[in-house]
Amino acid sequence: MLAIATLESRMGGRTTIGHDGSSLETCARNGDVDAYIVATEDGFSPLGMNLRFLSGDLGVPMDEIKRLADWNRF
């Protein structure tokens, strides 16, 4: 993982924001993902490449994810 930034709270907590170029599915199954930030466009974006996995993992139909992504994008 490539560390991008470290966020620090006033209470002393720290969270590292990073980028991992490997498969989202592999990272998620290994427990290495706390959050996933992705552009909302479909197709060849990270959302499009991971749509099937996200749909199955979250239990949200792919058409609903696409609808929400289009709504957010436009």
C-alpha cells in the first residue's frame, strides 16, 4: 500500500489513507480495507471494474449501484 496521508484526531487517534493497486476483492477478503472511495462513473473506472464484487459483497443490485452512480455524476 502506498500511504497518501495520515489523519490525526485531537484525541490522538491516527488513520492512514493509502492507495493499493491490487484487486479490491483480494484486499477486502484479506481484511485490508476499511473504506473504499471511488469515482462514480461506470465503465473502465474502479467502480466499473469492481461492480460485480461490490454488488455481491454489499448485497445491492448492480443496477441500483449504476443508478446511484449516474445520479451522483450528473
